[in-house]
Amino acid sequence: MSAQTDVKGAERPRLFLIDGHSYIYRAYFAIRNLSTSKGLPTNAIYGFTTMLLKIVRDQQPDYLAVAFDAKGPTLRHAEYREYKAQRAEMPDPLRQQIPYIHRVVEAFRIPALLQEGFEADDLIGTLARQAEEAGLDVTIVSGDKDMFQLITPRTCVYDTMKDKVYRTPDVQERFGVEPDRVVEIMGLMGDSIDNIPGVPGIGEKTAVDLIRRFGSIENLLARLEELEKPKLRENLRAFAEQARMSHHLAQIKRDCPVELNLDRFQRTEPDTDAMTRLFLELEFGSLLKRVESPARPAGPPRRASGPADFGELSRAASKPGRVEITDSDESLREMTRALASAKTIGLGFWTLPNGPARPSLSGRQAAGGSSGANHAPGRDRSAILGISLAASDRVFYIPLGHHYLGAPAAPSSRTLLEQLQPLLSDASIRKVGHDLKAALLTCHQSGLSIEGPTADTMIASYLLNPNRRDHSLETVAMDRLGLRLPELTSPLAPEIPVELMASAAGERVSAVLQLDSSLRPLLHEQGLDRLFDEIEMPLVPVLAEMEEVGIKLDVDQLSALSMELETQLSVMVKRIQALAGTVFNLNSPKQLAEILFDRLGLKPIKKTKTGYSTNEEVLQQLALQHELPAEILNYRQLTKLKSTYIDALPRLVNPETQRLHTSLNQTVAATGRLSSSEPNLQNIPVKGEWGPRIRRAFIAEKGCRLLSADYNQVELRILAHLSEDPNLLSAFQRGEDIHTTTAVQIFELAPNQITSEMRRTAKTVNFGIIYGISPYGLSTTLGVSQSEAKQYIDRYLDLYSGVRRFIEKTIAEAKERGYVTTIFSRRRPIPELASDTPAVRGLGERTAINTPIQGSAADLIKLAMIRIAKRLKTEGRRSRMLLQIHDELIFEVPEKESEAIKGLVRNEMEGVMPLAVPLKVDIGIGTNWNEAHP
């Protein structure tokens, strides 16, 4: 901790008095959009809890207590009826959290102080005085400047959110007076938050000047004739009693009926059992990791023999039962006999850093190496460190890649395949893992396959809480089960002792089985089991195969593009610097701001902590005034294309397969959409000069073509289905151009009068409605006035009145239930709808409108992928599905299969499910992606 924030170091005992009421409100407004999977808002609880952890862990006070405001009126209300009269009612989402905050304080075993008729400030002021008299140093934890009046040489104020300690010199620097004079300033200027009136016309600057000169309100009122300004003098004379009353209201009382009880206030260890139960209920996975449970004590780590340090794998963890190490052919046979009668088994595959997949039970790539998508689909099992399997009563670990002196033997490759494959393909046994896609990739590399019923606890966790970003096994096990799994902070290595790895792998595979038992009923309870069983789980092997196959890339073509673009960027730099009239670094926001606002004299639009903003939104507005910002935008776009795709993609080509293998992620987007990473191929532009040229580098193998199948306006068709709007339904059923139909309405023209520009505007309106676009957002996109944009939206909703009703109904139901659903019952909680902040609530409403549409489109294409993959397999086709990009599927097809596959894909995509309007798919075939794109 820096000297600025260090409140330790004193020899005297230290008492920390926490202003609970103040911190509850500050936490509530500082943290947004945090809630449990059931919709309980938790932002204030989380912020308050992290503050307590910061105090207890970092400061280690000798004594501490938390003061809260009691319910009902205080003595100040009796003295001044209008006291706090303008303060808004506590927001309902915050009110719901108050009981939990008191439970947090109780779990920390910190005394909670409430006194009827008195505020938390008064209790703190009284106890601070008593503590000083008892020889203690006092730290008041608060962000309220009212507390400055309590600062003395023995008492300071600590604002944890700003991480700053305020002492007497800080108050003197801010106000130019001693801390006990701050209340005099407040008496003059008043306090709008507490509705303390002060003296009309006197703000902080005047109040500070007056108290610096006269020392107190009473001295000032006694010497009014010395004031040079007649109006100020008369104002003070007229409102003298109001100034005295305001001073009295602002003064923190130091004689409340509360006593300093050091035995009660002494810091003790938290009730970790209660804290664990509470954090599990609140789904505070990250905070659970900071709680040391008595059931799982943190002790000195148990080191493996030898010099190696294997991080948390080395700590003594409680075992899920004795892990049986299967290190011979006979023990492998015994294991398969034992597991053959199980109804469900847990699986885990552990790989080395250069292996084919991340450990399927870690949920973290760092634990075991690169994603399997970027490695050759070979048959070498040496990259696998080990395999863990578990049933309800037994846990096994098969060591395969451990190499050190004295390491146990491993079963032979032949016996491994003979014994393990029947178990993995047994249709009567349900196989459960965490990130099964990675396990499938590893199996393929080893000549194994997982067949029959499967379940993935990572996907189950995602469906239950799609707004969460972290579904790693460590986090989910902690949240749902209260299990602390040792983190794998170092890559796995052949030197890891088998016993150590067996213990860690056993813990994980046992946790997966427990999670399966815990999450499965919740999926059923929330109506998510069909989505899980019929879409998400069947999709896993489809995605694994797509990742494994990859797509061919013309590296030479990209190299030529890189050189061409480098030349063009050099020319752009010179042109931009010529417009600026000087040489500067285009990549420096600071230098660019100086050029735009100082040298060119453009008016700044937005300010940040470090200066004037030059982000994309600002540059777009400035581009209307000057040529240079437009050139900068173009320069940034091209440099991003060059660095992200043109230069980066060739480096990601697998040297063994000579293909690019992306990762397709099921548990990232809250809408249910798939995302791609390493590399992200979903943001390559379709239009413009360079996007199509980059897409030309994605090519088919010799003798094959690429086939692209893209759903035509699928989200608008789903909107028609959900809204049941007769005009929208009729337009799609008759095969009309929906954008032209909309243009006719919003421009009030005949169809033959609609220009291509008008159609583009209508297209923006059509898709903007799906995303809940506002008149401001539409005006910015189209470059028209807000009134004109509003007119477009109103005319659209006049034509499609069913859409208006759908929007209103969807938002109303979402507010009532706390979530929205898709056609396939996918559920997304929307805690923003409960916010008292209009901007946040507006975001929630837009999310509520869009999610049923976008989420249904996501489910629809996933179902189509499953059916297409099944037909390709059953018909013995050589064609392969390669990529899914938004609403587009890309295939590599042998030339002789192209027409048959074209018909197969169209039939499955257009017939995937009956809607009130027909689904339409546009299909193209070519030697590269750009040529194939319909």
C-alpha cells in the first residue's frame, strides 16, 4: 500500500469505524448489471463485501464496527421537518439487497451498530471521541465529506473507493481551514443531498472565504458590518437563524447513547462456513476463492519430491476418495469392468503444453496448452499426460505421459484402445465432462471417440447463467458446490509425480459428477433441458469436427496483400501529416488530440481522464468539419485489418495440416450465438475494398469448392413469426423485397420511386428495430436529424403495428419475469430492467427486444448444423462443414458432390423448423470464400 493510503504503522491500537449506509449507496451506483442467475440484484452486496475484505485483509485493524442508519425519523427530522425531504426513495433493487448486506457483516463477525433516532454519522462521531479518549487511533471508512469535521491528529478518514486517506493537511489544502471548521462551511453553503438549506446565494467558494476570514458562523454574524458587499451582508442578516440551524443540522453529534465496547469490537476471524454458504447463494465465485473454509484449510503446500514446483497441484487437498492409479494392462481391464455397470461416468483428459487440446476438466487453456483446433488430427497419444474417469464410488487415473525416474508404467496402446473405446462408446452409459469439445479433440488425436449420451457441465452452467463470462470448472465448482479446486498456474509437465496429478485429476472429475447432479435438475426446472439435450449437446461433436478440419488459407496471397497495404498506408501517413501541417505519430492519441484541437482548432467533443478523446465516435463527428479526422478513421481501419487479419492469419496456419483452425465457442455470447476465437473470423468485413480481398485468401483444397449458405434476412423473418404482424407476414409470404416495402412506407412514395439509397435507409431501419434502436442512434447512423429519424421509426411502426405490440409486450413480460426466452426456450436474465438509471434501463429494454430474435436465429442455425452433419455422415459424403459465421455456413465440397450438397444444405436449412413465414437460404459456390458468398 502506498504512503498515501497507508493507515497502518501506528503503535497505538487502531479502531476502524465503517460508514455502512454511505458505502451501500456508493457500491450500488458504482457497480452495474450484477445479479444472480435467478435475477436477484447483487451489485451493492458485492461492492460492500469487497470493501470489507479490503479493510480486513489489507489493514488488519485491531478493532472495527459498521454503523448503519436506523429506520424511521431522526432527531434532525424533529428539529427540521424538511430534513432529507428531497431525497428519493431507496431504489427497489437496492432495498432487496439490504438484508444480505447485514448477513455479510454478520458472517464477517463485525459488530453492526444502529440506534433509533440517530444516524450512522452520529454513532461514528461519538465512538471516535470515546476511542481517542481511550488511547486508540481511529480510521473512519467513508466517502462522505461530512466526516472531515471529525478529523484530528488521532482520527483520519479513509475512502476505499478512491484509495485515499484524509488527514488534517488534506482538509487544510482543500478548504484552507482546520477540520473542525468544515461544519461552519457546511452551515453556510448547505447540503442539497440532505436538504440542509444553508444561506441562499452562498456556494462553497464564498463559504470557504468567509470562514477563513471570520473563523465561525457566529463570529461572521457578529461582524456583518465588516463585509464589503451589501447584498451578501443583507442576505446573511436575513437568513442568520437559517445559517445557525443549518450548522446544527450539519454538525455530527458526539454524545449519542452508545458506548465503546472493545471486547465486542475486537477483530476476530470471519465465520467462513456462513460466508461460504452466503457467497454460494449470491454466486460470488471470485470472492469464494478468497475465503479459507475450515473444511478445506489452507496450510503449507506439500511439495513434490525433487526441485520442481508444481504450484497449487502441490498443496495438500482433501481427496474425493482414494484415486486408483491404473498403470498396467491388468489394472486397466479391472477399471473397465468396474465402470461398465455405471449409469454415468465422469471424464477428464489432461494434455501437455504441446498437446492437442486444453485439459477438458480445467476449463482453462493455460492449464494444459493450446486449443486442440490448432493442432494436427494425428494419432500420437504421447501428448496426453493422463486420463481420469469416475463413477459414483470410484475414481481412476491412467498415467500416459509422465516421464521421470521412478515413474509408474503406463498401459499399452493396444490395451488402452481395446479396453477404453467400448466404455466410451457404450450407449447405456452417460458420459459427463466439463468442456467436452476439448475432450473430443483429444480423443480423436488418440484414436478414441466418445459416443452415446453425453453432458457438459460447462454448457449447463452457461445455459443457467448466460450473462456470466467465466464458466471454468474452478469457478463453477466454487459457486455451485463450494469446492475449492487447486488452480493450475503452471503448464502441465511430464515431470509431475503421478500421485500428485492423480489427486488433482480425481478432484476435478469428481467435481464434474457432483455438478452434473446439481445442475441437471435446475435445467429441468427452468425448462432448459430440451435445449441442452437436443441442441447444445448434439452440437458439441459437430463443432469439434469443424475445428479439427479447419480451412485452407492462401498464405502467399495474404503476403502480397500485406506489402500492397503497407505501401498504401505509407502514402496515407504522408497525406495525413500534410493535412496537419506537421509530422506526428498517428498512433498517439495525445499527439492526435494536439493536432485536432490545438493546431486545427476543432472543438473538442468528449473529455477523458487523460485529455480530449479521439475515439471513433468523436472522429466521426469531427469528420463533418475537416478532412483529417476522416483520413484517420480510414487509416485506423486499414491498420487494424492488416495487423488482425492480413499479417496475423498466416502465422496461425498449422504447419502440419497447412490449414487454419479457429475455436468455435458455445459458452460466450449471452444470446446463444456462437463466437470464434484464435482467430476471430466473424469480424472480417464483407464489403469495402479489403474485406473481399481477405476472404479470397480462404480457399478450397484441390478438387474441391467452397459452398456458402447464408440465411436470407433470418432475424426479420423471426420477427415476423414472433410479432404475428399481418403486413410483415404477408410481405415475406408473397416474396416481396422487405426493404423496398419498408422504404415505400417511411418515404411515402410508390415502389418505382424508391432509390437504392432509400432502400439502404429502410434496411437500416428494419434491422435497427430488431436491436431496439433509438431516434438518436438511428440519426447518428443515417446522418439525419433526430426528428427525421423518429419519423422513420414511427412510420415503420405504423405499417407494422404488430411489431409495436410485440415490443411493448416483450418488455412488459421481461420486467415482470426478469428474463426473456427464445422460440426454443433459451433464457436470458435482464437485470438492467430493474435499474433506476434511465440509460441502463434503456439498455435492458433493447436487450429484451433483441434477444428473443437473435437467440432464436442462433438456435435455428445450430439445429440446422446438427441435421446437416448427420446427413453428411449417414450418406457417406466427403463434403465437410468448415465454418459458421453469423447466419452463414461454409462447406468444402468435392466438385462431383457440389450439386447434391447444395440441395441437401438448402433442404435442411430451409426446413429446419416451421415458421409463420418461409425460411430462405442464399447459396453460392466458388474456389474461395469471397467467390462463394452468395
